[in-house]
Amino acid sequence: MKNEYTTVLEGAEREIVEKKSRFIGELRHVDTMEEAEAFWTQIRKKYYDARHHCFACVVGEPGSPSETLRYSDDGEPQGTAGKPMLEVLTGAGLHYTAVVVTRYFGGTLLGTGGLVRAYTRSAQEALAAAELMTIVRGKKLVFSCTYPQSGKLQYLIARENLPQPGMEYGERVTVTLRLPAEAVAGIRKKIIDATDGQAVFLSETDEEYII
């Protein structure tokens, strides 16, 4: 299991033309194989009059034996469409992601090399237009401190290049930090040092967050 992984935050659709054949690539985040297949079905319905709807996806627990990599050439010569598209996803380190490339045949055969290049480029164009995010499996650390100490903590957070914390102001300042799991012990000690031992730790829980 990976402690962090990259996936799609906002999908994208892009079209390219190769020798009058139109290739329409669409990339999307999917959580399950069922979602991936539903996405594939949706594209086939959307472009019902197209000749091919080639598909690739990576779903399941990132880095685990249960992670599934699947692809389909959908009638194109074997190895010319789905596999190159899958290689675009895995080459970018993407997880929980599916891509469909629809082809409208333009009347000119591209050959196996031309097809590989066209499907690869179509997936790459959709990927380049998409917005990605990195998910970290870490900890949510909640603690409180005095108002004067909160300024020292802001300096510590900036110095350690940590994600901006949540701050709630009451009788004391309640701070919520999201950290990689392996960093928690070291940051706790630095918080104690920065607050002269007066920080009160309220909770520490597992949480996924975006960086």
C-alpha cells in the first residue's frame, strides 16, 4: 500500500486528428471497476456512431495486489490502442483513473505504428488538460495553544513547509494539522518545544488529504 498516490481531480476531454480520423480522448477519476465500466458505457452512448471506443483504467488499492489494470482495443488490432493508453496512465503514476479514446475512422489506414502513436497521443492530450491531485495517507493532529504561542507555531509550520493548518479561536487557539504519518512524532516534539511544553494534544486520527 502506498502512503501517497496521484489521481485525477478534474477530468478532461481533448480531440486530435490523424489522417482524417478523429480521436476523442476523455480522462476521468473512478473509484471502482464498476465506475470505470459505467464511464466506458457512457462514452459509447455519447458517440454511438463511432467505430471504436478504446479503454484503459487503473483501479483498486494503489500498490497492492488488489489493484487492477485493464484495457480494451475494442476492435482495433491487438496492442495498438488499449495497452498504449494504459501505459500513459501508469507512466504518469496515476491511480483510480480511466481513459476512453473514441475513433471516427477517416478513410485512411494508419497502420499499427500509426495507431499506437494516435491512441498514445490522444490519451496524453487528455492527461495534459486534466487537473491532478496527490492524496496523502497521513494523520490529523489536533492540539491547542495560547494566543502568543500561535505565532511561534505559524513560524514552525512555514519553516517545516507543512500544509496550512485549521485555526479556531476561543479561550485558546485550536490547531488542526494534516501530516504524513511518518512526520507526526517529529512534529509533535517541535510543537512541544515551540510552545514551551504548553501545547495540549487533543486527538490524532488517520486521514487522507490532498497536497
